[in-house]
Amino acid sequence: MTKSRSRKLAFIHKWQRILRLGDWKITYEEKAWPHKTYSGRTRFDRNEMMAVVNIRKGMTAEYWRITVVHELMHLRIPFFFPKDSWAEQELERGVEMTARALLKLEAKR
Ligand SMILES: [Zn+2]
């Protein structure tokens, strides 16, 4: 495992603890999505409590951290179905604002 990957996994595990997602088995993969498509996506199986966090390759370190916390937040605040575009947009905004606020708070500790 590269240093960079182990640092990233340590960050993910730290936030898994902060968000009390300790029961989940969370893995991480980078994706070569084109710019301005996805920053991150999370696939999860709630019965098995397994999740794969996918993050776009080549992001700045700061945006990578925001995106990881955002994606982990989706396990705390899951999508509900059926969803419409308004609900999805508001959910995404709420998750993003919360992720950024939590990262700021954590940086001050
Ligand atoms: Zn999202």
C-alpha cells in the first residue's frame, strides 16, 4: 500500500469514528471520472453494512477531504426513495454544508 493510500484510509477511518459509522465496513476506490461529472459516489449494502466510497482522481487535497466526509455523511443521511429532483438537490446541499461545517469544527479541536 502506498503512503498516500494509507494516509487516505486513515482519514476515512478517522471520519468513520467521528460519524459513528463503526459498524460499517468501508472501502475506498479512486475513479477516473471526467472533470465536472462526479466528485464522489458511494455504493452501499445496508444489510451487509458494507460501503464503497468512490472519489474522483486528481482532486486537490482539501476538496478530496470535503468529498470524503460528504460521501460518508450519505451513510448517516441516506437517500430516500422515491426521490424527486428538488429533494435530491436539497439533500445534496444539506449533506455538503454539514460536511464542510464538521471539517471546520474538527480542524479547531
Ligand atoms: Zn452527495
